[in-house]
Amino acid sequence: MTVSTELELQSFVLLRLGERRFAISAKEIAELVAPSRVFRFPHRTPKLEGVILRRGRIVPVCDVSEMLLGKRLTSRRFYLIVVRNYEAHKEWVAIPVTGECELINAEMTAAVESDAPHVAGWLSHDGDVIEVLNIDTLTPGPERALAEAAGRQRPEAQS
Amino acid sequence: MRLAAPAKTTPARTEQIVLFRVSGQLFAISSASVQEVRSADSMSGAATEISAPGLRKVRHVLRRGDRSLFIVNGAMHFGLHAAEGAQLFVLRQTRTALLIDGIEKMTTMSRLQALPLSFCHEERQWYRGLTALDQTVVPVVHPEGFLSPEELALLDAALLQADKLASEDPEGTSCAQ
């Protein structure tokens, strides 16, 4: 019997945020668009800047740079529109990026427990080790709001 | 042979809305939800002060027979820069009178898009959804979203307390008046 050692290549989109590169599974990408007007209105969800209009759809804009780089982006070249999974359905979320995006095929090493929740895995490309992002934990949603609320209540419950 | 009936074209369902501004920000509300529009000045004599702990957005109440209408400062509700509201919307089937800068215009919306699930905090109570009008996006407010049941309970308690004080100290009340 021979053991197959075939690599499981998957497609990823490499994106640039400031000086760093990250990857997102190509299956989770809807499109890459030029920056357009962000419509802002009052809300209380951190990281959400507002919404853009894209082909009649209203798409929330979520700046993930603060979480990934520790600082906000001062410039942006594109919005990468990703597909965010919710329990019942999927929705588009626009993520501002600072440079060109690139489609690559690579093998992903799965994340381990000690990795941050936003890390889906790792891949090696051009001599760099690149984080593959987990969009569902990186962008806000009802499940995160519930977790945050539970976190806020816990110290009160203990006192 | 019977021919298939031509497909009926159902007209797009539209809804009449009022566009208004609070602290410069544009919002929309269904015109069916607005019972009255008053100038804030015209109400100043009729409103009495109220203070509920931790609820700074309501400072005045309007008494209408047995009914009390709480005047909600729209700017404070949405966390916008404080602005002197010039007009009041008395909202139908609620106990809210909303203080706003002014009305922009009346128009119709043909599509209300649900608020994206990424918006996952208080704004889900504030808005029915978003609508695209003239290449701009406007949040459509929920008339019931300005005062939660908990906030209404706080305000009712404050009102009861104020009434009790007034009945115990009628002289003080007359001085205030």
C-alpha cells in the first residue's frame, strides 16, 4: 500500500494592511472594489465605520487594522468584500486594505489552540509566514456581542 | 388551447417616510408613525421637568390627560453632539415625543434593507433598517426604539416620585410654577 503525500493546495487572497500581509480563503471573497463613499450613521458597534453601496446592496465597512496591527489605517486603496457567515445566512462585509491583492495557491497549516481566535491557519509564501484570517471571529456579529455582554457581566456576578 | 395568463406586474411596495435631522445627521421615519409635529417652543410651557437616574436623554414630560409623553432628546439618544431641538415628533402608539433639529422633506422609499448583522449593539433596537435614497443611505428609525421598557419603568417611577413630592409640598409646586 502506498501512502499519498499529495499537498492539499487551496486558493487564498493575499491582502496588505500597512506593512503586513494577511491571507483569506478565496472561497470567502466576493470581490475587490475601489473605495467609495462611506455612509455613516450613529451606532454602537466598535470597528464598523459605516456602510457602502455596492450594486444596490448596502455593505458594512469594518476596519480590522486596529485589531491586527494595533493602529488604524491612514490610507486605503481598495475594499475587499468578504462573505461573513452568520448562523442562518451569509452577508457581505467590506474590509479596507492598503495595497494590491494577490491570488495564490498554497497549503494551509491549521491554527492551534494558542493562536489568536482570528487566526484560521498559517501559510508560507515568498519566504513569509502569513496568517490566514478567520473572518467570522474578526468582524462583529450577534455571537460576538453576546460574548462581550457575558464578559461584562461576569465580574459583576462574582462580586 | 388556453394561453397562459400574462404575468402580473406587482407594483413595488412603497412607504411614505419623513426625512429629518438630528444634530445634522439624516434619519427617516415612517410618516404613519408620526402623530403630530410641533415646534419645541410651543411645547415649552406645557412640559414639566423630570429626572430619572442614568437617563439623561429625557428631561421633560408632557401630560395629556392620563397620558404622559416623554420628550426624548434625539441627539443624546443617538450619542451625537448636543443640539437644541427645534421640533417635536409625537410618535404614534408610543409614549415618546422626539426632539429633532427639523424636517428635511417627505418622500417615499421602495426598499427597506435589514440592518446588516454586523451591527449588533443598541442600533438594532434603534433602526428598522436602512434605505438607499438618491445615492445616499439613510437609517430608518424604529418609533418604539427610543425608550426601552426598562427606561419607561424608570421614567414612570420618577414621575410617581415627582407627583408624590408635589402633593406633599403644594407650596413648593406653586413656587416652581
